[in-house]
Amino acid sequence: MDKRALVLGIESSCDETAAAIVRGGEELISSVVASQIATHSPYGGVVPELASREHLRNLVPVVRSALAKAGLSYAELDAIAVTNGPGLAGALLTGVSFAKALAWALEKPLIAVNHLEGHIHAVLLEQRQKAAEALEFPVLALVVSGGHTHLFLAEERGDGWHYENIGHTRDDAAGEAFDKTAKLLGLGYPGGPIIDRISKFGDPKAVKFTFAQLKHEARHEPKRAGRIEQNQKRFDFSYSGIKTAVLRYVETHEMFGAIEERRAALLQISAPTDEDFKRLCDRRTLDLVASFQAAVVGDLTKRTLAACEDCGVRTLLVTGGVAANSALRRSFEMHTEKHTGQKTPNGGIRVHFPSRLMSTDNAAMIAAAAYPKWIAKDFAELDVSAEANLQLR
Ligand code: KG4
Ligand code: ZN
């Protein structure tokens, strides 16, 4: 087993162009992320065509910068890893085409990585960096981002990592609900970090939101080998209802005029501060934002911990862009062993997050997820393609 393999990771599935070099799946040597926030901000969301064009512009400089920061040449790399899905088709295609060309020209192996697997490995990479104690298997991972709210049982076997999806959102992802709510309230893009920042100024109990009881139909899938068993029970989420509830609240309380004024005022400020947001939001808006965040966080926590209990899991990974949310971290920590330092009513579940920087999209997580595939010689052919709806299993 070559612990020193140097993997270049490339990520372009959404609105971040990223490259990173990770040695042996555990040592982060360099990581560069070119954000496209400025490009998409005026539209209040990611414009797929613009994202692809930005990736085309950024890929070469970002990869060169990752190599320069690492003090490495292309020839010293052992493998090229790239996100091949899920994500925006055009955006993925730019990264995949670039990585294929690079692997072919350098005569190095190409490793295709699922973006969601990358988010899971962001936690594992940092766990290894901390030389933390080994995780107790099986592990449950909540991947909660702009495109996904997925629960996976994960375990490492001899031939690499295996995943079973036991729940996902039936409509909007949690991050999408943050982004759409912020857009509706004229707060800007991306909405998650803004709502996170200003929720502390509002009363999280001011507006009551309810979540529908979701009926879970039993699945009929063949049993797979290994410790992950077929799970009849599902732990799905739904976040489009709360977005509509916010809209109804805004209509009922005739808030549209103030929202348009706020939107226009914020467009004039390049980097709004907490004070700017506070000045431009009335009490009712601040309370609405805080209540929205508390409701989503509460629902994510409740459903995820129910899944942990049902599956007898004691190790929980919470990852993806929304895992950067302060209230979400606090909520999970409060309900797990990390907070109390002793067994909780949840059977002593331990929760692990990536650092905030590693929660959102980056390429270090892609290079880290590629390492077990390098060991297993699980290489992609040069005809591998981008798959917008790639499943993780
Ligand atoms: O993982 P990510 O960078 O990209 C996807 O794979 O989607 O996640 C981006 C999402 C966006 O919806 C963004 O609003 C949300 O993560 N996000 C947050 C926070 N930081 C990013 N949501 C809530 N609180 C945050 N602090
Ligand atoms: Zn992501």
C-alpha cells in the first residue's frame, strides 16, 4: 500500500472551481477554490451556462495554482481525480474533460469521484489529519448542501467504501430552501451564510413552522453483501413546504415593498456587514429568518437522529455546505455525546463535522475520496462521462 500517493483532485460540479493535492488520503498539501459568487449574485442563484463558462476560464489557473502552492510538478502526481457527478451537467463536463485530457497527456490513472462521497471524505480527511481515534462502524452520513439532503449508511470494506442511501429530500434540498428563502426576502446569494449570520438577531420562536409527516414506503431492493443491510425504513426530508410557508407569511404581512427596498439597498453594498443587514431588516423579518432557520435545523436534527437510533448507529458525520451552519452544529452537538461528554438518550451518538472551509465545495475532499480507489486500483476509463444524476452506492 503506497501511503505517499499524490492525488490531484478537481471539482467543478456547481459554482466553485477547485483543485487540491492530497498525499496518501490524509495530508492536505494544497487547496485552491475559485468561487463564482460574484458572477451569480446578480441573478440570486446559480446560472448553469455562466457556471460552465467560469469553470472553463478558471480550471487551468486553479490547477496550476494548486501545484505551485504544493511546490510540485505535473510529473510528480500519481493520479488525477475528478468529480463526475452529481451536479450541473455542463459544469461537470468541463472538469471531467479537463481531467481526462490531463490524465491522458501525463499517462496517469484517472479516478472518478461522486461529489457526495467527496463531502463524506471531507470529514474523514480531517479526522485522519487529527490522528483521531478510529470511527466506530457503521457510520451514518448526512450530506446537506445546496443540491442534496441525503442520509447514507457508510462502511469501509476490503475493496473500498460502500454506501446505502436510507433517506433523501423529496423536493428541495435544505440549502436550496435557505437560498430561496433569502432570495424571497431580498437578502442576497448564497442565502445560507446570510441567514446563518442574521438569525442571531431574531427570535427563533416567533413564527411557528410545521413539517409534514412523510409516509415511507418499503423498498424492494435485493440484499447486498456486507454489514449494511437492506433498510426497509426510509428517513426522507421535505423542504419546499417551508419555503411556501415563508411566502404566505410575506404575503399576509404585506412585506413585499420593504423586501424590494432591501434588495435594492443591498445591491449597492459590495460586502454587507451584520450591521448593514440589521439596519435593512425590520424586527418581523429578523424573527421570520431566525424562525425559518430554527425550523429547518430542528427538522434535520430530529430526522437524522431518528435514523441513527433506528439503524443502531453511534457515529454520525454531518457534511456539505449547510453543515457550516452555526445553529445546525450547535443543535447536533447538543443532542449527542460531544456536548454532554457522556451517554445521551440517543445511545451515545458521536457527531463529526468538517471544518467550515471543508463543509462547502472544495477539491481536497475529492482527492481524499479518491485515495481508497487508488489503493483498490479502481480507475476510470478515458470514456468516463459526467453524470448529472449520478447515484452514490
Ligand atoms: O456543498 P455546497 O458548497 O455545494 C453543493 O454541493 O450544493 O453547498 C452550498 C449550499 C448553499 O445552498 C449554501 O447556501 C449552503 O450550502 N450554505 C449554508 C451555509 N454555508 C453554505 N447554509 C446554511 N448556513 C451556512 N452557514
Ligand atoms: Zn457540494
